[in-house]
Amino acid sequence: MTLNNKIKNSLLTAHQNEELEAIEKWKKQLHENADELVAHLESSKITEQLRGYQTVDSAAAWDKVSSRIPELSVPDSAKVLRPKFINVIWKIAAVMILVVGAYIGFKQLDTTSTVFESQLVEVITMNDGSNITLDEGTKLVQLADRAYNLEGRAYFRVAKDPKHPFTVKTLHGQLTVLGTEFNIWTTDQSTHVAVTEGTVRFVWLDKEYILTRGDVLVSNSKGANITHIDKMGYDSWKDKSLKFKDDNLHFVLQNIAVFYKVDLVFSDESEFDSCKINSIFREETIDQVLKELNVLAGLDYDFDGQTITAKSFNCN
Amino acid sequence: MDAILFKAIFKEHYQPLSNMAFRILNDFAKAEDVVQDVFVKVWYDDISFDDHTKTLGYLYTMVKNRSYEIIRLESKEKNIVQNASYINKLPSVEIDEIEKWSLLNSVYAHIRQMPPKTAEVFTEAKINGLSYAQIAAKLDISLKTVEAHVTKAYKMLRKDLNEQKIKVFNT
């Protein structure tokens, strides 16, 4: 191992140690927090809000809810995922892949791999607690417990597990992390990685790169390049999608206010209205959304950047 | 949203959500209907956020709003004048409140695991708001005994919450 690589490896270990220290510190704080919580209970009257508290039959309730949602009656082991679960089809796909020849870098996949394909922005939680947000039209293949292939765009929030490195393979390089947050997107010609938190080790063409917060790596058939950006705007795509179906305007506005983190005021004591809004708002700013509502529901409003004031509306 | 995540959220929050709705609606059957409806809607509308607390906030907000909506519609029918304090400002549920309901839910569960007399004294003192003297009279025990039970209850709560929190963290 070269000296550079030795240094990089020890840096990674130092980071590991930092992370482990941070976890110990947080555990200790939680310990103190529980004491604080009880002290708070003792000195306040919060527990009086337990008056009338009852145990409800959550199991019976779950039966009722899952009887209204067919997909939930499938056993967990089948790993049903909205919108698509492809497993059997993989055999055919594997043949196609060999024929097309575009996936030379990938391992031969066996039929027990799980494939996730997203049509909309979709968040998946894995068994290890990691959280992956897939953009539209992204394909994620799970090879093993913390090992994936990615084509498309995804934001990863990896659960810390120093004993089990988490890997993601792309056409132009593979990355390994212990527990961190990062954005990857791939095209046929390149892979981009932007790190939000933690440390990422990226390997491509026999070279190893260590990335930390704010680093962006771009790799293509020739090699890889790292730059640094100050503002992590790379992951703004994952949140910007709101869907409404036959919803009234009050409901829509309340959702928008929560989503864009603004305040909402109705300037008259309007009742819940009889509008029917059917729209999907994707990748839009709040100004664009409000303007659309003006068109859809005749919404007359003021917005000063922090507060929406809904003045009147007119649905017919 | 992932089906497994959906079920996990349901299991953890169905009870506190139902009790929160109950405080507004005063009717458990209605409260549970509201919560179940909201969960079904969240599933079909594909609501989920990368930030888990945002998802929970959304859930609690919807349950609260729907509960108020029902009250308003019902009181309109009965021609009752409403206290309009909540109408103009969006009642969105902050993380503090979600944590409060989760905490209350935990406390409730832990009380039921306490020895009966301790649980009884604690309930009378800290939930029903009786004074120690009143409790002593009601249960025919000494004041000192009442105090001892309350202290013991808090000690048990502290221990349980400590363990619970750290267990949650490790998953």
C-alpha cells in the first residue's frame, strides 16, 4: 500500500473513531435527557393529560386498515414495494443485459436479488435502518444486505455500522461508506457523487478517493475529478412533489404550508370548501404553486415569503 | 411509502394519535375512525418524506385537523357558537407535541406495569390531580406512604425511560 493510501486509510479510521465517540456522547446525553424528562414530569402537570387515556386495540385497527389496503395483506417476506416489485422478471432481464453488453462492470446477479424501480420519488427503508430516496426512473438493485447497484439518481442516508461497510456500485466506480449521507447519480457516461455528511471512499480505475462533506466527485471512462461546493443544493429534488386528488382548497393550502414550511392564515372565517383540486406539483416553487391555485380555484392571496394569506376563492 | 415502514409507524403511533384525537372529539370510536382514515389516505396519496419527523408531523397534523373539522361540522348542525381561537392559524403539529404524546403514551404503558398500589397512588396524584392528603384519606393510608409510592413511581419511570430511549436508539 502506498504512503498516500496508508494516510487516507488512517484518516478514515480517525473518522470512524470520531463517529464512535459522537455516538457514545449522544448515548450519554439521552441518559441525562431521560432524567430531565422525568424531572419535567415531576414539576409540571403534563401527566394530567393522561386523564381519560385508554389503550386502544391497535391490532384490530391494523386489521381494519389493511383490509382497506390490499398491498398490506402481503406478508413482509415478499417485500412488496410501491409502485413496482420485480423479481421473477430478473431472469429475463439478465439475459438482455448480457446481449446489450452495457453492464460489463456489474456482478452476475442471481434470482434472489431484489430490484427497486421507482416511477415517482420514493423513499425506501432497508433492514439495516438505512434510508434511500429514489428519483423517478431510478433502478436500485440490492445484492446483499448493505450492497447495491445503482442506475439513476438516489439520496442515501446510511445507518452507522462500522462492522459492515455499505457499498454502492455504478457503471463508473464503486463507493464504500460506514454511515453517512450522500447523493449519487449516474448516467451512461458518468457517475456523480456529492457528500452531505460523513466520509465516503470511492474506487475507480485502481485509484481511491476519499470524500467528505461538500466534496463532489465526477467520474467517467477516463478517470475521476473532485471539486468542492459550499452549498449542498444537490438533494433539493427529493422533496418537491405534492399530489392531490379531489381535495378541497383548505386541505391543499394546509399541505402546501406544511410542505414549504410557511405560515397560513385565512383572512375570513371560511368554511371547508367544496373545491376539488386534482393536481400534482413537482419541482415547483411555492410561488408557482400559488399561481396555479389562483387559476384552478380562483384563489386570491397574499404571500410575503413567510405567510400565505388566503383571502377568497371561487370554485364552480 | 414502504409497506414495512408504514406498519411500523402505525404500530408506534396509533395509540397516541387516537388519544390525541379523543381529546378533541371526546369519543373513542370517532377518534379511531379519524386516525384509520388518515393512515389510509397517507398510503393512497403516497405521502412520505425523506425526513421522518416531517412524515410524523404530517400525520399528527392531519389527524388534528380532521378532528377539528368534525367538531366544526357537528357544532354547525347544532348551532353551537364556536370558540374560534384555532380557526385562523393553521394547527400544525410541531415535533415537541409529537414527542409529548409519545412520552405520555410511554408513561401510560409504564404505569400499568407498576405494582397496583403504586400505580393507583400515582394515578390519583399525577393524573387525577388529587392532593396527597385527599389520597391518604381516600385509600386509608398514611401521608408518608402516599409520598413513598409517588417517589417509587418516579424512580421506576426514570429507569424505564432510560432503558427505553437507549433501546430505541440502538435499532
